[in-house]
Amino acid sequence: MIGKGKSETEIEELGELAECFTKGKSKNEKAEELADILILIFGHSIAMDVDLEEAFNKKMEIIMKRPAIKGDLGIRVTEYKK
């Protein structure tokens, strides 16, 4: 991934994670791709001087007030627009 722009790197990692699901890859392969995305998130939070724990907790407060919807991958709390 050396020499790629930040946006291109994130898109590639998300694509690799999606591929794990669409191609039925193993749980270990899915975990590796999730770890890659987590590393990118930590790197961005450091570079942007963002308190990731604080941002996460604020977002969780919002999410926990939303109704849960059962989906293929479990419970979803995405805010759906009507």
C-alpha cells in the first residue's frame, strides 16, 4: 500500500473486507481485514488529534437510543431515513 493516497487505501481495505463476505472467506481472513481497518482508524485519530474514546462514547450514547433492527449480520442500529 506504499505510495497510495489515504482515501484509496481506505477504499481498498473496505473492499477487501467486503470480499471476505461475498466470497465466503474464513473468520480469520475477516478478522485480519477488520484489524487492517482498525489500524487505519487509529492512525487517522492520532494524525487528526481526535480523542477516539470520547468520540466513540458520544456516538454510542446516540446509537443506544435508536430502535434495533435485526439484519443478516445481527442487530443493526443504523439511523434509517424514511
